[in-house]
Amino acid sequence: MSGYTIITDSCCDLGMDRVQQWGLKYTPLRLTDAALEHQVERAGAEGIHLFYEAMRGGAAPKTSATTTEQWIQNAQPELEAGRDVLMLTFSSALSGTYQAAHIAAQELGEQFPGRKVIAVDTRCASLGLGLLLYHVVQQQRSGATIEEAAAYAESHKLQLCHWFTVDSLTYLRRGGRISGATALAGTILGIKPVMHVDDEGRLVAVGKRRGRKASMEALADQLAETAIRPEEQTIFISHGDCLDEAKQLEQMIRSRTPIKDCYINPVGPVIGAHSGPGTLALFFYGTHR
């Protein structure tokens, strides 16, 4: 058995099958609407669709970050069992989750002086964090120590490219990412923003395309231009309840660039509350973000 456990948070947007298969634990971020969250959880696999349907119907869910106590509760049993803990968190530029994990790591380090507790701000989001976890787990399974796995995450996180587009500007306007006037003009003209997560872990608009297909092609073009040895990569795609378009994006990519494999999974409710239905996001290793 490995000498350490990797704990992440629910903004990794990995399916529970992957979380369990990779031996991960995760600390959940929450919706502040308890009734909506309960509906999502109770409905199982259908819950994500119901969540986005609620947003399409006008729901404006809000979210809350993890707490230090949650990280402590998650990590303490591992430390008591003699295992060290590596925490890989959602970007600190988008949430207070890393700060909560960092404080937890300090407190647990004092409580368990014979154990190692390391918290890493991945500056990643959604399946960008999921893809980094995928590679860190591979390092762990290859025999990397906790220090080596943490160093791998630190040294590779800024090569993990995040490229997004959305179908509607409404949700970015609600979250203050764009102005109401920009959202209205963009909707009238059919403008779709192209965004990425920068080196600080912030979501930044870097371009615009007229029409959904053009914005999807922009994501595929970014991979073709900057991916490192794409033929050896498993790329990740996340989507806001638009699986068919996620599959179309995969085919666009394969028509331009040879890739090893592709993993597609929905954007979870916490990130989806801010990006909205119709979000498409692409994640891969590149020469730079």
C-alpha cells in the first residue's frame, strides 16, 4: 500500500469511478441552495442534467468554498492510520479552498509531527485539476514519494492548458466576468468568448468567435498549436450538459491532431453554477498555458 493518500476537492470534476479507481479522497465544495444540492445528489447520474435544467429555467445557484475543518476531517483518519497526505486543490485565484487546505496542513503537521502533510495550489480548475491528478496518481503508482509527487505537481501545473468557451454569456454576466452591455451585444451578434486559465489560475477572456462552431474550432486549434507530444496524451474535455458537442469537439481535435485518448465528463455543479449550461472546456499539456 502507498505511504500517502492524495486528497483533492470536488472541483476536479472527475467521475466517482475515477476517484475510487485512483484511490483518491475528495473534500466537497457546496451549493448554498441546500434543496437544489439535495436534488442533484439524490438523482445520481441524472442529477447534473437536472441541475443545468434548473439553470436554464432561471435558477442562479451560489457556491461556498471548503473549510479548514473539512480538510482536517478528511485527512485525519489517513494520518492516524500511518499514511501521509498530499492535498491538491482548486485554484486559489478562483476560491478560498487552497487557503483552507493550507491552514489544515499546518495544523495537522503540528498534531502529527511524525507525518507529512503537503498542500499544493494547482492553479487548475475543473478537469484541468482532474488531468493533473491523473498524472500525479501515475507518479504515485510508479513509486514517487510524497515529496516527489508534490514537486511533479508544482513543476507541471503551468503546462496544463485550460481552454473554455460558453454557449450563453448570461452566466458570465451574472458572475461579473463581463458587463451587461457586453453580454447583450454578444448575444445579438452570436459572439462566443474563448477563455483560458492563466498562470495565476484566473479565468481570462482571450478572444471571441462568431458562432458556436468557430469557438469550438478555436479550442481545437489551440491544442494543435501548443500541445506537447499530443500522440502520447490523454486529453480531457468537460461540458455543461452538452455531451454531443463535447464529442464533436473531440472529433474536431482528432481531425487536426493525433491524440492517444480522450476522457469526457460533465462540469460539476460548483463550477457549473458560474459557467452555466453549454460550457465546453479542453485540457491538455502544452508548451505554455
